[in-house]
Amino acid sequence: MKDLSFHIMDIVENSIRAEAKLIGISLVEDLENDLLTLQIEDDGKGMDSETMRQAANPFFTTKSEKRIGLGLALLAQATREAEGKFEISSRPEAGTRIRATFRRSHPDRKPLGDTYATLETLVAGHRGVDFLYEHRRGTDVTRFDTRKGECL
Ligand SMILES: Nc1ncnc2c1ncn2[C@@H]1O[C@H](COP(=O)(O)OP(=O)(O)OP(=O)(O)O)[C@@H](O)[C@H]1O
Ligand SMILES: [Mg+2]
């Protein structure tokens, strides 16, 4: 996966599969501290502590047709390549939050890619799901909330 937009697509697919009705995607570029944080939050069915512990293991999946589950493992790897960190927090019946932090200027930090096209595809493809998107870059903010009928 060459850019973070592909990862966003993939991580959001997990939220959809977990029957989320609201998915929050936030990208924060902290120029002062040279950090980039991607956070994806959902209100889906969540994970118990054992599933959460295993989730970023490439040999763990709850998809019955598969033996490996790469989505979280690949994003975790991308953070390690750019001096970042990766965190999952989840509670059954409450939801899941995935947070990936990168050193923004690190030469191996993946580019954002076309986040707008990614968001458009997600919104168009999942009419029953609401999306809240926020991209902060320094003091610049781009935001939309499909619950308010907003689009990009
Ligand atoms: N948002 C989420 N809500 C609930 N469970 C999740 C969520 N994201 C991941 N999981 C759990 O973690 C497992 C691993 O996720 P991961 O994306 O790494 O692989 P996968 O979705 O199983 O397979 P792949 O992404 O390769 O198609 C999933 O099978 C699921 O059990
Ligand atoms: Mg997945």
C-alpha cells in the first residue's frame, strides 16, 4: 500500500464489517512537533480484550474464509517505518479506535495520497453509514459531517 489513503480504505472496511453506523476519520498534521496522526473511530461491535490483543497480528483474523488478516498489521508496520506508534482501543458493543502516529518528515512516512477521492468512494459506497472527516494541518481545518448533509 503506497499511501495512507489505501490504509484508510482498509481500516474503514473493518469498521463497516463491525456494523458501525458512524465512522470518524481524522488526520492531524502537527507541524510544530513534526507529527502526523491518523485516527479512525467507529461505533461498531468492538472487540474483547483477547481479540484486541491479537488484532494487529498478521496471522489473526475473524474472517472465516481467510487465514491471515493484514489490515491492521500493515498500518502498524507503516508507523514503525516512520518512527511512529500504533494504538488500538476497543470495547465490546461500544466501538473501536485505531490511532497511527508518524514522524511527519520521516523519509519513509507514506504520503497521504488522494484522501478526498477515498472519502468520496467510502461515502458513496456506504449510504447507511455516516462519516465525520477532519483534516487539520497546522491551523487549517477541513471538515465534513454526512449527518449534516455535508459533502466535500
Ligand atoms: N473496527 C473493528 N471493529 C471490530 N473488530 C475489528 C475492527 N478492526 C479489526 N477488527 C478485528 O481484528 C481482526 C484483524 O483485522 P485486520 O484488518 O488486520 O484483518 P482482517 O480484516 O481480518 O483481514 P484483511 O484486513 O486482511 O482483509 C479482524 O478480523 C476483526 O476481528
Ligand atoms: Mg481488515
